[in-house]
Amino acid sequence: MKKVLFGLSVAAVIYVGCKKDPALTDQVTGATPYTINYPKGFAPMPIPADNPMTVEGVALGKRLFFEPLLSGNNKMSCGTCHHQEAAFVDANKQFSEGINGDKGTRNAMPLFNLGWAKKFFWDGGAIGLENQVIGPITNPVEMHEDLNVAVAELQAHPEYPALFQKAFGTAKVSTALIMKAVAQFERTLISGNSKFDKWQRGQASMTVQELRGYEIFTDMEKGDCNHCHVVSSQFTDYELRNNGLDSVFTDEGAEKITLNPLDRGKFKTPSLRNIELTAPYMHDGRLQTLEDVLEHYNTGIKKSPTLDPNLQHLAAGRLSQQDKDDLIAFLKTLTDQDFINDPRFRQEK
């Protein structure tokens, strides 16, 4: 599970929560509906009709997220490479190690606000949150598990059949239900209570430097960050873009999926929420600091036929050191400590 334009509001954030009402149950499974109360400014999350959110489904998905039986050596889980304290990335690692000690070629993506995304992984290779679940499980460089083996191990477990019964109305474990359960849990990973959000609601003050960084962020002749990292609830436009890292590509990005040369070097635009916590940066983790990232956009953009049009007009060297310092100060206001510390997302001991 790899490294995920809505209006802003001045009202208070209401956290994601689940409300149990014995009168409200899923008509098919008998499970209790899970009510998502969205942060203000967030549009309602599109929930698949065949995978409604339930309290039991979310609980099962959380347990599976941290379940090492889903790996080939029964020692690795999704949570092994996605740590809550780092916005669910593999903290400070360029590449994560799989069960055989192999390293991949792409940096682990953060996991939050996934319910609004349509494409997943750096190359957009999975459509839909459910579909992205099995990619890391079966990938030979990552968890390297045979799905039939995983299903059999969960079926033989003393607790899982009953948990599947509660969540989905059947004690029979299947790949499809594993995908649905984990996706339900991942939809609850909502981050929307940073200092920036509180400032938007009139509940916090920004420093002069942070405000100047915000101005540079949206200035089309300076930062021009807003084209791709739209100032909104998500700070991304969800598009696949070539951001000028290379002129000759060793990783073709989305072209590997679409087989279209026009997609060469294009990767998913990540959200800038919690960006302070998710180093190293870019699809291959080549940049270590936010300073490195800003200097790339300031002087390091490399030309190629698929370079994003929004980057082609920017003057090299337009950002002073003070500009970069101010931008970094603003980016740090997007850190959501409430999300990072939320006990609902922690692995049960």
C-alpha cells in the first residue's frame, strides 16, 4: 500500500466517528453502520454500494491491516511499512524492505484521506481503494504471499471466521472480503485538523512567516504550488504528472500501466498534508528534506516531452532562501498531530 478540491470552511472540525444504534443495521449482514462525520470543508466520501462502512467491517479491516498472516513468512503486515507517527509512511526510509530483504524502487506512500482518491500507487496502477489492497500482499518484493494461502490461514485461525461473520454475514474467508475490510479501515484514516485548518476556522493564528509562505505557495510567479497541490481539503488534484525530476527515465511511471508514451515519467501528485513527517520525498525518495524539494522546483526542473505544462513557464532561481524558508514554515502548518496521535488507528496490543 504505497505512497494518496473541496472548499474550505470556518466551522469546527468534527472527527471521524462511529455511532452504534441497535435500530440501524446492514440489512444483508446485520452489521452496524459506521457513520463518518467529516471535517468541515470535506465533501462526502464516495462509498461503494457493495462495500458499505460498518463498525464490524472497520474493526476487521484494522486487524487485517496489522495481520502478519497476510505475508509469505507470517512476519510482515501492512503496518510494517506504514507507521502512524509518520502519517503511515515507512519513516525516513527511501525504500522499504520486503520479507526476503529485497528493497523496492519506490517510496512508501502516506495513508490518509484515501477515500477521495480514484487511482492508487505512484503510477496509478490500481483503480479503487479495494483493488489496491492486494498489490503489496502479492508483490514478490514486498509481502510476497499467495492469496490462497492467506485465505486458508485466516480460515483456520480461531478468531477470524467469527469476525468475518460479524462483518459480512459469512464465516467463509475470501480475497474479496479481505479487500473490502481493509478498504473500510483505510477510509477511516481522515486527516483534517492541522494548524492550517484551525486557522481557516478562526481557531488558530498563523505567524507572519507562515502567512508569507502561504502567499508564496499560491503566487503563480513564485511557488505556484497551488496548480497541483490545490489549496483545499486534500492539497492534491489527484492527477498523474511529470514534475521534472528526469529528462531520461529509469522509471517510466504511469506509462508502465497505460502503455501510452504521453504518460512517461508521470506519477501521482501526493497530498501535502503531513508533509513535514513523510520524508524522504518523491516517488523514489531521492530528496531528503523539504529544502531539497523546494530547490528542485526552484532550479532543478528537467525538461522532457511530458513535463507538466504548469512547470514549463517557471523561471529558474525565482525563490530566494527567505522564500523557501517561508514556504517550509507554511508547509509545516499542514501537520495534523491529532491524526498522528489518534488511538483509533493504533495496533491493538
